[in-house]
Amino acid sequence: MLLPEPLAVTSECAPPWATVIGIRCAGKPIRVGLYERYLAARIRRHSGEPPAHIALVITERDLLERGAYDTLGAFFDWAFEYADRVTVYVSVLDSAAIPTLKRELESLETPEPVAVRGPADDHQAVEPIQIGIGLGGKREFTNAVKTLAGQVEAGTLEPEDIDDETVEDHLIFPDEPDLVIKTGAERLSDFMIWQSVYSELYFTDINWRDFRKRDFLRAIREFCNRSRRFGA
């Protein structure tokens, strides 16, 4: 990244990477957005590939915070700078909130088509942006198994023909995310328990209301730094 001239920052706010891009300490604040540009440049120069499918886990309570939907809309913009698919799971404690959440999420302006699914939905999501509300992985997997069992009982499917791909074809969210980002705590729900078995997990103690592009870019950089083993 080229800068027209060294920027001046205070010694208190100068980060470790300041000397890398020509910043000197002389009593002025860091220009907003500079760190994000630095992280993006590091990712571009990294030998590792960024994730093609990014998943985000947030909570019903996160979406009650002021500006939460704006942050989610911005997240989609950030994600599609690197990925071609984004999945969001919203864990829900009060099932009565699901219709309102679904209505709000379906009305979001997004860079790609979006599919929103709740516990009552059984049709597969194929859109580039997929959002699950209170649709846990246990329920999703159980419904897939019930469907397959019904096909076996009806004689339209032989038991020996059932394999991993057959199960995945009957999941609401069939694609496996490369990276799963969880904000606020180091605890996941049962979201995508089948699909995320080989995903890279990234936990941040940043709450959703405070989540910024730099936090997203840190997750992408961390993904690029990891050596994926896919269970090996």
C-alpha cells in the first residue's frame, strides 16, 4: 500500500504495524480506515486462499441492538469481497420473535439474493445469502433422516444408496462453510452440525453491536494463516 507521505500518530495509539506502512509518531491521530486497508493488503498478499463460503452466528438479542441490521448489511458487503456464499444463523430463545425477525431479514437490502428459513420451512435454500432463524442443526438433520426413511419405506430409495451426498441433498442448508465466525462468546449452538464439521471456527469477544470491518478482516486473515486438515 502506497501513501503520499508518512502519517503522523500519537505514540499512545501507534500500533505495531505502523512502521510497516510508513507511519511516524508526531502527535496526530490515525486516519480512520487505515488499519482496514492494511489488513486488506495483508490478505491480498497472503499465499493462502480466503474462504469461499463464510458463515456467521449471532443471536436474537444481537439484532435488538441499535444499528444491528445496518451492521449485517455491511457484513454482507464485506463478505462478498472474498466469498461467493454467506450463511447466517440467528439463534432464538423466544420462538414468538421468529416471524418479526424473518420479516426484517427478508426486507434487508443485500448485494445478492437472500433466502430466509425458519423452523417451519422444509425447502432447501440455494441463494448466495442464506439465513436461518432458530433452525438448529439437530432439527435440520433429523428432518433429513425422516425424509430419507420415508423414501425407503415407500420403495423409492434403497438403503444402500444412502451416502453423505444423499443426506446433504436433503438439508435446508446443504453447503459446507469454510469459515464460521461467532461473535460475543466462545460458544456455538447446534447450527450446521453436519455441514461445519470441517469448517474453521473463529471466535471473537467483540459483541455484534461493536463488530466492525476490521474485526471481519481479522477473521479472514486468521483463516488464511491456518492450515486446514479436513479431519486428517
